[in-house]
Amino acid sequence: MSFQPYVPPEQLMKDRSEYARKGISRGKSVLAMEYADGILFIAENPSATLHKISELYDRLAFAGVGKYSEFDSLRIAGIQLADVRGYSYGREDVTAKTLANAYSQALSAIFTQQMKPYEVEILVAEVGETSATNELFHILFDGSVGDETGYVAMGGRTEELTAFLKDRYAADLALADALRLGVEALSTVEERTVVPEHLEAAALDRTRGRRKFRRLTDQEIAELAPAPA
């Protein structure tokens, strides 16, 4: 007969939190920031196919850091939920808040009920008709949700990136200026040059038609945020 030692609940939660944070800290960071015409997402990602940033629905986008297989499964579940809700009710009923609440509940249940928590942080963003109606929801591995404004940093260097952007970020930046600021933030915090070829970038652009999401090409990134000489 095996004996299971008693572990106080608070110690168990602390151990799970530390485990998740260590896994997330090993990954590369993701930034999101509001600019004049929408919301920009930037990630250091050498892979051309394993995306950290993706479309969720018409006006919604998803970004994740940590263990790819885990945040990608969350991305797929979010797309399925959005499609079902949009079909059953109406496209305007699919909102960032609805998906953020669903993600929060799922991650909270995983964190408290499963042996191993998800090693992820995710972001759900919705571009509004004006900058004042943009929404950015940052969801942690334990289901905690933060309603952010202006910019969000996720991943291993969150505190340093947030401190950098706090001093440099300004509202209503042009897309090129926002992209250059994001690249500068990543390069400064990582203490090395982050080259355009290793960047993944996308935007929720309110000036587009029904589907606001668009992925920036390598050529666009190189033109808008050229590598330092």
C-alpha cells in the first residue's frame, strides 16, 4: 500500500506556480501595443510555421508564450468557440471578453485539478472602432485575467519589457514607429540585436474590411524596422 504524504494546499499552489513560471521564462517574449489604426503584435520567433500570433475571429487575435503545444491547443479551442458562438448567435456576439473568460475558466481548472499546470501565458485582443474601445486581456497560467491598456509584454522578460515601454510608449503611434519601438524593446532587454528575419509580427487593423487581422511579411518588417547597421 503506497503512502501519499500530506502537502498543504498553499504549498501545492506555490510549487505549481513556480513550475509554470520556470517553463514560461525559458521562452521568448511577445509584445502587443496599440497604435493609431489598431493593435500591433511582435514576437521573436525564428520559425516560419510555428506561429505565436494568430487570428481568432473577425476583430480578435491571439498571442501565446510558453509551451507551444499547450498554447496552440488553447488557440484552436478559442477559434472553435468563436465559430460556434458566431454561428449560433451573431458575429457581433463574439468578443474578446467572452473568450478571455472561457480561457480563464479553463486554465484555472487545469491549474487546480491537474497534476501539471499549463506553462503558458496568453493574450486575447479585440480592435474597436476607436482606440478607446480596444481591449487587451492578459491571461496567466492560473487563470488570472488582467485588462491591459496601451501595451502588454509576456514571456521570460516581462518586467524589463514593461519598464522599457513605460518610459517610451506613446498613444497613437504610426505602425512603423510602433514596430520600431517593439524591436528596440526586445533588442535592449535581450542585450543583442533582434534581426527582422527572426521576428513575427501581425496587426489588427481597424481600417480593413470584416476581417481585421493581417500578418506582416518579412519584407514589410525589414522595411518598417530595418536591422541596425
